[in-house]
Amino acid sequence: MIDLYTWFTPNGRKVSLMLEECELEYTTHAIDIANDEQFTPEFLKISPNNKIPAIVDNDKGKSLMESGAIMMYLADKTGKFWPTDLENKWSTVEWLMFQMGGVGPMFGQCHHFTKYNPDKAPYAQDRYHDETKRLYGVMNERLSKSGFLACDEYTIADMAVWPWIARFDWQSVDLNEFPNVRRWYLEILDRPATRRGWNVPENEQEIPMP
Ligand SMILES: N[C@@H](CCC(=O)N[C@@H](CS)C(=O)NCC(=O)O)C(=O)O
């Protein structure tokens, strides 16, 4: 049994998508980051960086923070969504790191300056919006040659990126400008595990449609 500490954000949803895809048994602990629950001493013991998501795998006595590490841990544990041949194994890591080092931090800043603080910091707004669109362009090009980001199989790299694309409206990005990303987004949205993982912890948000 796994304990999942999460909130309904892109980083949190990566892990709930994966747990649902793998049909692993888990208990959700909602950490309301809008109410500073990520700063409690109990949570700090599991997640020393005070951020969701985090897991505890009680079968192994292993606790983990950082969503990229958690995705790899769960893929390694189940043997799912992380191909084992040299080419696709490392493409999966490559595109997972692309998410962790590019999409996550840049889109996160784009949300701040484009949605929450629009027009108050034009330099930052342009910088992060332009970088966000550049990253969409990179993914659009990749997805013109490949069914999914790492290869032609659905992997943890796709699960890591998808919840960030599901904020295209917050980013003021028109998905129709990126038809290959749109095709990929809609295909993943159709998976029953995506819909279940989206609603962890239970929330009222609709999955945005382009
Ligand atoms: N690199 C971390 C980032 C995690 C992260 O930024 N989590 C956000 C929610 S999406 C959070 O917990 N924010 C609360 C805070 O910054 O206080 C990961 O991928 O797990």
C-alpha cells in the first residue's frame, strides 16, 4: 500500500495518473498548499523541500519527494511505462528531464506572470510566455515524428508533461497552433486512468478542452 501526499496541481497529478494507470493501491492525503499545509512538521519529514507530491511505499519502507523520482520509482516497481531497451529507456529519461528542467519551472512561472500577475511585470510576462510557447514548439515538432514524447509508447514522460499542457488556458496558449500537441493531449485525455487521476484529491475542476 502506498500513501500519496498531493494536491490537484500539475506536479501532483503526474503521480496520480501513474498510480491509476498501474492500478496500484494507494491512500490519498490531501495537502492543501493554498492553506500552507505543506509547511507542517509532519509533512516536512516526508518531503523536506515542503512541496507536493510525495509518497511513502509502505511495502518497502521507502519515502520519496520530487515527482520525477517518484515516476521512475513507480515505473521501476511495476515494470510499466518505462521501456527497457536502450533507445527508448533513455529517451524516456530524456523527455522526463525535459519536463522537470523545462516545462515544469517555465510553465510554473508563466502561470504566475500571465494568469496571476498580468501586465504588472511585462518583462517577466513576455519572458515566461515566450519560453512556454517555445517549449510547445519543441513538443509539437517531436510529436510530428513520434506517437508519444519518448517513443511510440505511452510512458512516464508523457504522464509528467500532460498535466502541464492541461493548463494551456492559464498559459494563454491556443492548442490549435500546436496540432501535434493537441492530438497527443486529446489521446491521453481519453484514457480512463487520466480522468481518474485528474480527480485526485477530489476536486471540481473540469479537464480543459481545446
Ligand atoms: N520539482 C518538484 C516541484 C514540486 C512543486 O513545485 N510542487 C508545488 C505544487 S505543483 C508545491 O508544492 N508548491 C507549494 C509551495 O511552493 O509552497 C517536483 O517536481 O515534485
